Amino acid sequence: MDPIRLAIIEMLGLQEDAADDVILNTLNDVLTQQDADALATRTAAADETASILADRVVELEETLVNRDLADHAGVITDDTREFWTRQLMSNRDAALKALAQARPAVKAPLHNRLAARPPAPPADLQDRAIAPGIAAQIRNRAHEIQKSEKIPFTTAWQKAQAEFKKES
């Protein structure tokens, strides 16, 4: 008899004179049982994962609802909190639209321009600042230079400023 056949018969726990169809049926039953056991193990693992994920989804939904309730705290009172919690859980989009419509519009505050102080000049300009009296003298001299030399005012200003620096 074939040694492989004898090894298979011995593994299956059959008698040595077992017919081929009995060996095949027993082998098929063993493989089917192994597949069923493996499937049961995978199903149990999938059920456990699904349970964990379902718990996480519920936790995230509650967090989201609590954030929405906090965002609309001006509209939701303690009496209506439970109602809005149920609405946000069952139909979040419609509940958020209703809450947004119920929220009073916030208008931007108006500021009095006369009460505002002008901003301070940058620090690097404060060092180079020209006294108001000197600035007026430079301006007057720049006008004279502009008229006499027929040049643009900015060029005349630079020449007048250079003259005052020489005098200082």
C-alpha cells in the first residue's frame, strides 16, 4: 500500500482497509470543520471590532452634539437643551439650520473716529523726524528752488534738505 495513503488514513483515524470514498469524505469533513472554525474566529473578531467602533461613533456623536450646543448657547436655554439634543442626534443638518435662524444677528460695533488717537510713527522714523519749524522752512525753500530751476518738487525738496543739513 502507498505510504502517503497510510499516513493520511492514520491522521484521520480510519482503519487501514478504508475505501477511497470514505477517506475523501472524512478529509472533506475535517477541512470543512477547520474552515468553519476559522470563519467563527474571524466573525468573533469582526464583531468585537464593530462593537468598539460603534462605541467610538456614539462617543464622537455626543462630543459633536455638545459642541453644537455650546456654539448655540445664546439660543438654547436649560429648558430646551434636551429637545435640541434629541434634534441634533436625529437630524443634525435641519437642527443646525433652525438654530442658525434663531440666533440673533451680531452687528459690528461702530467706532468714533474723533475719539481715536492716531497711530505712533514707526520707531525708525522717530529718529529721523524733522522738527515742524524746520520742515516748513525746507518746504518754502523747496518751492523757491522748484520755481527758479523748473524741476520737480521732490528733487527740489532733496536739494533744500541738503542745504539745511549743511547749515546745521
